[in-house]
Amino acid sequence: LLIQAIHTSQEQTRRARASADTLRAADRVGSLVLDMETGLRGYQLTRDDSFLDPFRRARLDVPGQLDRLRGFVREGSRRREEVDALAERMDAYVGRYAPRLRDDVQRGNPQVAELAREGRRHVDEMRRRLARFRALQEGVQELRRREADRAADRAIVVGAVGSAVAFALVALAALYLGRLLVPALRGLTVAARRIAADDITVRVRRRGR
């Protein structure tokens, strides 16, 4: 029981750590959203192609980071649904919105401001998805933390009970051996003294088998 309780406690601790890793992965995706928005916004305002560098770097990192985030959540769960919806929105932002914005800026299209508002709606929706995901994941993390605490408490209780039982068994064994051996030792002591006094008629009674 003690080994099982310790194993359960370790497993719950591992799951709690995995939940924390999931939140960090979500934060990383959120930082990529910010980098893409910042790059495109800077390019829109300045027409300086170098402002697109944060966008380009983030665009390359997005697929891997989304895959990593998916790997932390069970397929079919609400968290997975939020990640999939977020991925669709990011694909639309990178694959459709960003090229249109760049083309309109290069052509000097006066409607670029309206297009930028569309981009803002994309970004707002991505952040809402991330916020919902975080709320769900934080709920899971809190549940796992409580489970880990309960598992640790059970391990402590089982260990304490096991130690008490072991102590009681040792005490009972010592009491039994004492009751069995003490009279025999006393008899041997008396016999040894009589033998030392040249009493050759001494007999030591045999006890047990």
C-alpha cells in the first residue's frame, strides 16, 4: 500500500508539472501572435520591409508551437477544440490576411485601414481563444494540484500506519521471545551456578521442541 501510495503521489505530481508546461506552451503561442501583429502593424505604418522580420520569424515558429500545444491536450477535449480553432484562425491570419495587407500597402490602397481593422478582429479572436484555453487549463491544473496534495497526504498516512503496524509487530515479537527465553535463561543461570558449586546432579529442563 505504501509503494502504491507513493507511486500515485509521484504520478499526480508529474501530471501537475505537465499542466504547468501546457500553460507555458500557450504563453509561447500568445507571444507569437503579438510578434505577428507587431510586425504587420509596423509595416503598415512605415512601409519598411524590415518591420516584417518579427512576423516572418513568428510565422515559421507557429506550426511547431501549435503542434507542441496540441501534444499536451487530449483529443476530443474542450481544450483541444480551442487549440484547433486557434490554429484555423492563425492560418487565416498568416495565409490570407497578411498577404492582402502587404499587397495593399505596396499599392497604396486607401482601403488598407479597413483591412487593418479586419486583422485586428483576427488578433482579438486569437487572444480570446487563448484566454479560454488558459481558463480551461488552469482549471485542470488546479484539479491536478489538489489530487497531488491528496495523494501525498495518503502516502503520509499509509506510511505512518505502516510504521505503527511494523513497530507493533516488532514489540509483540520481542514480548513473545522475552516470555519464551527469559525463563530458559534463568534456568541456565541457576544450573551454571550449581555446576560451579560441584553439583553434578543438575538437569536443565528442555523447553519447546
